[in-house]
Amino acid sequence: MINKTAAIIAAAGMGNRLGANLPKSLVKLLDKTLVEHAVANLSPVCELIIVTAPNGYESEYTKILGDQVKVITGGVLRSDSIRIAISKIPANYEYVLVHDAARALASTTLASSVLNQLIQGEQAVIPALDVIDTIKEVDSKGYVRNTLNRSSLKVIQTPQGFSRSILERAHQASEDATDDAALVEALGVAVKVIAGEDRAFKITTPSDIATALKFLIPDSDKKYKVGIGVDAHAFTTDKTRKLSLAGLVWESEDGLDGHSDGDVAAHAICDALLSAADLGDLGSNFGVAEAAYAGATGAKMLAECLVKVKSAGYKIENVSVQIVGNRPKIAPRRAEAISALSKALSGAKVSVSATSTDGLGFTGEGKGLSAIATALIVSA
């Protein structure tokens, strides 16, 4: 259902409470900004991602996010930003996830859970956590007015999911609210609540940054290993051979020469995984002398690498691959490629990017494609 799903990431807020002199979503969390983390986590389930940026910062957001997202200027209020973003979503999109960049660590699994509820027929879905503290209502003078029954209270998170038509109606009917579900509730539409996750908390203060790092920094009792892989293939003169790249078939493009399907992205990932697990390289595991791998798909080789990595006592934490070449254009199928590669690796988190070499080298001359990948694995 990825081709029916769009996401809006509200990222137009400033980082005053973080003590930052720039938009909060541009604050770095280890290797990436908050908005980059948010985009990476939603990309596997959304074909279109729209990011609302503060006025004057649009080029900065475009620079770090590239062509994988559509950056627009946000409004004065959060609801203004969402309303503008909705108007930019083509009519063929059926579902919309609305997310806050400040909840940068909300996982792909959580987004997928929200989307699955929409696919099953719900019109509005929000993730939430149970309230564990006692909640009291206090009057303007500082006295307790009432103690609320926390069993029926929830802490609401994002991404929130909606059928596109309901979200559009809600924003047309109301001016502002603290979250989009409140606007939908005002229409009398039932809002389904599902289990949220601890890592989807809102990053607001410096102490929240410290909390976020605990989710990202490896546990000291686990063994993490990193591998790097590279692959390259020339374009073939065989006009019957289709291009296989990043787990997809590209019908209108020239294929790549190779013993297998020539999928440089999949092969680079395989090489990185094998390297990380000290299992040799692509050639020693899937040599051209092996008849079983003649014409083998990248998905098959990724699946076999996954088995090898697991047998060595590791699980995949994350893989990232960058495709180098003039064509095809990756951006229009980027989300589809992420989904295909992740599926081949049993749901592992995957990042896909692309670049050219300004006419330099064999890729710049249009003679072929290459890819470089990194893999992070952890002891199971």
C-alpha cells in the first residue's frame, strides 16, 4: 500500500527550549538531524513525504534531505502548516500520516502499525501510551480541583494516520488544535487508539536529547560491528536484459552485465553484511563459478546473506546504500526500493540514496552503475 500513502512531517518549529538558535528539527542527534531521522523512519511506508520548513530555511532543509522529500514553507500555526501540506498531496493518495519531526525516533514499525489499521478500514488512527502518573486538575489559584481517573487517560503520540478525505475535511472545518486527531474528533469521526512506543517521545528540552541518545547509542553489553561494501557493473549491450536495481525491475532502462542479475545496490549491501560479520566478501560467497547464482536476483542473495549473518550470531541493525550513476532517477521509486530491500532482509531498516559524479569516471560517462553500502550488525 506504499503507493497510496503520503506523510506530512511538521518541522517548522524553532528550538528555543532546546537552547538552539535554529529550527529544532535541524538539531543533530548523533549522525543525523531530527528531521532526517524522522524522514528515514517514515520512508519505508510512504511514497510521498512532505516536510514543512520555517520561512527562510527551505533551502537548508532541501540541502540535507535532497530529492527524497518535498520541502514546503510552513504556516504560522501547526495547523496552518498541515493544511498547506494537504493541498500539495495529489488526489490519488488514499492515506496520510501526520508526524512531528520532534518525535524523530518514532519507528518504522509504529508507522506501519498505524497504516495497517487504515488499510483495515479505520478512518483515523493514533498511537498512545498509558498514563502512569496520578493526574490532578488544578485551578488558577494553585488548588486541586479534581483527581482524574488515569485508567481512561492516554498520552498521544505521532505519526497519526487518516484517510485523506477525512483529514482534508477536518482541516477545512476547524482552525487550530494541538493535534490533528482533535480536529477529526470534532467531525464526530471515531478515532482508533493503538499502542505507542517509548521511543516516540517528543524531543523538547536538552534532557530529552540525552534520553534520545540512549535509544541510539549501542548497549555496552552488545557487540556491534560495521561493514562496507562496493559493487559495480557495466550497462549491457543485450537489449533483452532488463535493469535490476535495489530489488526492483526498471522496465525502460538498459540492464547491467553480470553473472547474476547485476543488482549493484543489493550486491553492495551483501558485501557490507558479509564484511561486518567476518564472512568474506561477495565473490567468495557467491562466485561466478557457482551455477546456482546464474541470473540470481538481488533479493535472493540478500536473503542468503541474512541467513549467513544470523548463523554467525548477529542481527541486522541498519543498512544504507548509495547508488552512483546518471540514470535511472532513483527519487520516484526510492520508497519502493527501500521496501523491496527491507523485505528481502526480513524487515531490516534500510536507507537508499543516489548521487552522480558530475561526468567523472565510468558512471559519469554513462557506462554503468556502482553502489557503496554500509551495514551495522549487532550480536543477537
